[in-house]
Amino acid sequence: MQGGKRLVVFDVCNYILFAFLGLIMLYPFWHTLVGSLMSYEEYIRKAIVIYPERPTLLAYREIVRNGEIFTHAGVTLFITVVGTLSSLFVTSWVAYGLSKPFRGSTTILYFIVFTMFVNGGLIPTYIVYKSLGLIDRIAVYLLPSLINTFNLILMRTFYLAFSQELEDSAKIDGCNEFRTYFQIVLPLSKPILATIGLFAAVSFWNTFFPSLFFIRSVEKKTLQEYIYRIVSSMNQEQAVASDVVVPGETVRLANIILSALPIILVYPFLQKYFIKGIMIGAIKG
Amino acid sequence: MNDDLKGSTAKLLPGPRGGIAYHLRKDRNLYLFVLPAVVFYLMFHYAPLYFLQIAFKNYRITQSVSQSPWVGFENFRVLFNSPGFLAALRNTFLINFYRLVFGFPIPLVLAILLNEIRNVTYKRVTQTIIYLPHFISWAMLGGILFNMLALNGGPVNKIIVSLGRDPILFLGDKRYFQAVLVLSQIWKESGWGTIIFLAALTGISPELYEAAWMDGAGRLRQTFHISLPGIKDVIIVLLILRLGQILNTGFEQVLVLQNTMVLEVGDILDTYVYRTGLLQARYSFATAAGIFKMFVAALMLFASDRFAKRLGERGLF
């Protein structure tokens, strides 16, 4: 936008606005982090939590001692790694195929996109999973999530824009589609793979529904459902307007920090990848 | 012509040129690329549709679907007469309506404002921060909210008390619960929502802005006359999609945050069905509710698309 080079009142306000927004976005995380590092008494005592007077790892020690979080973190970690890799592979495989013009490719595309608007609902899905033997098995986290339609469309858009000359020269050299895919296209797909991979990884890490609906064994439940149980077990007391903040409040905060840690740590570094990826997908799509 | 590259094999293939057999042979590798997807979608997305018929039967988990007796629209009749259903339906519409009215414009406005920031570093840092809330789950955010909105220990209430007023039990108070739902979702998703608008904004040719500047248009007028019309299509498509989702959003959020005290205003269709249908194993009932939801969603989608077309816009289909 053109507006001259001067810094106008508007610009100053704009900068302030986003600084303020940044603060609002960050404060709840900060509060949770600092709260988890406090002793229970100090937590109740203080108003706005800015820094812990006497930082302590009490809450974390409690969690480690209890140990249940590790089971669920393990499940979640497993499905995140395996799920992301398998999903990336299958999705890019299919997206590449769909980006090529061939008889029926549009039909298949509509066939797939249609499912974004219509789905069977919970019970029918449950029945299908049951007949496939997926109920209460770890596979239920992985198999149905192999292809995400939205990601598929994004990847296909990326491949549509892919340089045709590279592929043509490969074909002249005698490569069939498979070799072209593995040896040329795939290595060059790194940006989109990183983008989709990040989306997929976050999605897997936050898995909650399938754990709630399709898994019965406690040891197979995901981290998020564990957090939900911890959080909602306090909910009843909260709702009854108890006089005392239930002991373990800081423990709850610590649980949240632990489960959010991987995301928050990895996030700043990968942010630039997925911005680029979305831009590519959004503009062309 | 691309065909020539494989011309030699093509001449040897059975079937007339252009027939199915021809194409199947010519592109057989490509079909292999796509085959897993077809199987996948058939299995996980289309197969469940077959079982939608449960809504018209009296399905028991012990029998197979074909063994269960037909009951026509009985399940729907029960559904519409169930006490919590109407409240849940009303809440769903209301909450999503608020979300749309308050939550839809915010990412748009933020994107436009963000677009105005010259300092690249500042812009990038800000974006990094505002995208962050999108990535945590509702289970986690729910926990954070319980803390921050707590009656005795929470910072929000501590501020309220220091201002001399009574503390509010936000999550247990019918007057505030819906506001908490809407506001927390805005907090979580607004930053992320700017991405698609920002992407669309970058698609507007800079020459348009220069021409307007030459003609004496200030930045505000540039916004209204260039930026907004330039991304009009994107806005409309997103709006239509959101309207189609009107009965859909928020299950995890509401499930985590709700409690028995606020059911009257805080229960949405999905949580209602979860509680009464699933937890009580009333599967036909729950499926009927699901069909009803789909039906209304499709209705809203088409209606808003028609409306957009009536206004002269492109719409979705």
C-alpha cells in the first residue's frame, strides 16, 4: 500500500495494537508456566502472576512421581512420529498422482472433495471401525488419519505448479512415473512436506476425539485426554464455587506445560515453513 | 503433444484410441498413485454413509445392522421431543452466530492492519506470537482457562475484586458462559485466521495502490476501495463455508469447559448427543441427530451460496 514514508499516528497505534495483542496471546502461557513453578501457597497468594518468588519444581516432581503422564506421552509421541511420517508419504504420493492430467482425475478429485461436506457421523464411523477391528487399537489413531483432504488439496496445488521441464527430461531419460516421483519430485518437495508435516504433527499431538470415542484401555489413551481428565476432575469443585483452590492447582498447570512443551519449543523454528506453504496453497488454490 | 513421448507404446495398446482400456494402460502408473486414496476414502468416508440407515432403525449393538427393525422416523420424533434437544439446538445456533458475527471480522481486520506494518521483523515476530494459540488443544486451553477464570485463585477475578466488585464464577454462570466460549475461541483462532486473508492480500497488484496514491487516495480509502474489493472472493467463500459449519464447531471446546450448571446455555448439539446418545448407548437416536445436523448444514450451505449469487458474487459452487 502506498502512503509515503512518514510514520503517521496510525502506524504508531498499529504497532501498539499488535504489541498489546502479542501480550494478550502470550500472557496465559506465561501465567501457566510461572504458576507451575510456584508453591501452592504462593500461587493463591499472588494476584497477577509475573514471576515466582521462590521457584520450585514441586509440581513437576509430583507428576513424575505419579508417572501416569509418561504412558500417555509415549502413546502420543508414537502416533505423532509414525502418523506424521506415514501420512506425509501417502498424502504426497496421492497428491502427485492427482496433479497429473489423466482420464478420471477430476472425477476422483470431486469424489474426494465431496467428503469434506458430507460425512457419516460418529456412530456409523464407529461401526465401520469396529468391523475393521480398529476399536481399542492404536491403529485407530493412524489409519483413518492417513490422508487429510485439506492437506491433500494443498499438496496437489503445490505439485500442479511443479516445473514440467524437470519431469519431461526425466521421462526422456527413460524414467517412469515412480522413479520420477522418488528421485526428482520428492527431494524437491521439501518445503511443502515441511509445512504439511508440521500441520500433521500438531494435529496428531493434539489427538483427543479418537482417544475419547474409540479407545477403551486407559494405557492407550492420548496425552490430551489425560489432560482433559486432570482438568475436568477439578471442574466439579470449581463449578461449586469452593472456597479453597483445590490443592494441586499448580500440578494441573505443570501438566499443561509438560504437554504443550514440545509444540512450543519446536514452533518458532518451523513457523517460516508453514507460512510459505499456506501462502502457496492459498494463492493458487 | 505429451502423447508422443509414449507414442510407441500407445500404438500397441488394445482398444480404440480414447477408450477406457487405452487410458488405463497409458496411465496405469498414475492410477496406482491414486488407487490408495480411492480405497481409503471408500473405506473411511463412504462406508460410514451406509450405516446412516441406523437412524431409521432401532439399532442394538448386539445385533447387526440388517437385523435391526425399521422404525421410520420414530427416532427423529423422539429427538425433537427430547427436552434438552431444543435447548442444545438453540445454543448451537446462538453460539455459532456470535462466533460468526464477532469472530469472522476480527482476522480480516487484523490481516489488513498487519499488512500495513512496514518493519519486517516486527511483523514476523508479531505473526509468530499470534499464531501460537492455534496450536494448543482445547484440553490444554481449558485447563488454562479454569485457572485464569477461577473464583479464588484466578487473575481475572483478582482484578475484578481489586476494583471493588464481586468475583464472578465465569464458567458456572449462565450469563457469562457463552461469552467465555466465544471469546476464548476468538483468542485461539484469530491470529491463525489472518493467514488466509494475508495471502489473499498479497495477491492484489501493487500497481492498483500506486495508481490510487497518484490520484490522491489516502491509505484508508485505499483499504476500502482496493484491499477489500480485491479479496472479496476469498471473504465470500470463507463466509459461506463458515455458515455451512454453523452446527458443527466447538465440540472439544464445549465438552472441556461445560459443567452441569451451565447446560442450559452451554450445551450444544454435539455434546448433547454425546451425553444422551452415546453415553447411554442410544445409537439410533444419536445417528438421527447426526443426520439432522448434516441436513441443516447442507441447507445453510446452499442457502448462503444462493444468497451470495443473488448478490452477484461468485459463490462456492
